[in-house]
Amino acid sequence: MKKTLCIFLSFLILITSFLALPVSSQAATYKPDRKIQMQAAMRYAGPRMLWHHPIAAIRHMMNEW
């Protein structure tokens, strides 16, 4: 069961990696107060994304590394 799940997830990651859009090299810059608001929003939404959109969350983590 675990091996099948790992194979399935690997396959999904492989397929979705071809659908990923190119990443812009220019990062968004925010004012300090807006940056704090965005960090708070990401701290709230980040863990929930694993449950609602696990493939997108894994893709996001892979792009960050």
C-alpha cells in the first residue's frame, strides 16, 4: 500500500511538473508592514494547503529549494 502510494504521488509530481508555469526572476517586494501581513497569511494558509491541495504544496516546496 505505501509503495503504491509513493509511486502514485511520484507520478503525479512528475506529471504536474510539466504543467508548471515558468517562474519570474523578479521577486515581489512589499513595504515592511505589508510584508508582516503577508507572512501572517502564509503561516495560516501554508499548513492548510497540504490538506486541500497536496500536489500544489509539494510543487511549491520543491520550487523553493
